[in-house]
Amino acid sequence: LWYFASKRRQYQFWALLALMTLSSLLEVISIGAVIPFLGVLTAPEKFYDNAFVQPIVHFYGISDPDRLIFYITIAFIAIVIIATIVRLILFYAITRYSFAMGADLSIKIYRHTLYQEYSVHISRNSSEVINGIINKTTLVTGGVITPILYLVSSTIILIGILTTLFFIDPIITLISMGIFGIFYVLVSIYVKKNLANNSKVIAENSTQMVKSFQE
């Protein structure tokens, strides 16, 4: 797919990758913001006297722990809203990019098919061409390109979150990674054969379906 992608699509992919990284960073910040938010709600005086908080308190001139609760709450809500907006923009960008890639792939298949020899055209059923241009490229878009982009995005976010959790508690993080990793490996092994068989059935019968409609 990268071979068929134009220079413009390749540049758009790097921009999309940068947006994924930004979304991952904001997700980590929003998760990390939960700790001070809960700390200021449960023990505002203790949080107010914290050595790391004092420079911020003096800089903004906050003299009351109750006022600190208000500012921390506003900051937490703002971080969550910004992270959510960036996440929605990322979903929109992934969907738009994947369907643009699918459209480019359809155009290249159509152009390659159109300029073949006349003998090639009369030697095969047109349902194969129609199915390849319309149905199979749609399946590639929805079943390959989009899931891969979501997988890349989720992987970047997962790496950021796990890195943060590793610094907080490495033992619990490693145990959680091992448990979920084993679970996902078992699920992938279980469904791999079914997915392969289903893909062959779809590829074979989609051409036959178009042929039946035409005839």
C-alpha cells in the first residue's frame, strides 16, 4: 500500500503520525492529571503545602487551599476536553486518510486494467474487474487500511501510558502487560484460522456475486 501511495499521501501519513503522537501525549497528561486532582480533593491542605506545588501557588498568588481546588478542577477539565477533542480529530483524520488511500488504490487498479491489451479484456469476465475495483478495494479500506491506522494509533498511546505507569509502579505494570499480552496472543491464535478461511470465501464469492448480477 505504501508503494501505491503518492507523495502527497506519504506526507499526510507523517502528519497523521505526528497527530497520533500528540494524542498519546495528551492521553498520558490527562491520566497523570487524575493524581493531583484526587489529591487536592481529598486533602487540600496537605496538597497546598507540598514542596512541588508551592512554586505554582506563589506564582499565581493562591493564598487559600479552597481556591486551589477550583483552579486544579478547571485545569483537569480543560486537559480532558483538549485530549478528547484531539482524539476526535484523530479519528476523523484516520477515517479520511484510509478512504483516500482506498480511492487512490481503486484509481490505480482501474487505470492499470484499462490500459491492458485487448486480448486480455476479452479473455476474462468483466465481473473480476468490477469486483476488484469496487468491492475488494472497499474491503481493503475497511478491513486493512483503517484497522492498521487504528492499531498504530493505539500502540503509540499504549506505549505512552505504559511508560508512565512503569515509572509509577514497574512491577504492577510488567505483570499487567504479561497478563494482557498472553490474553491477546491466545485470542489472535484462536481467530486467525477463521479469519483466513472467511477472507478466502469472501474473495471467491464476491466475484461470483457481481457476475450473477451482471448476467
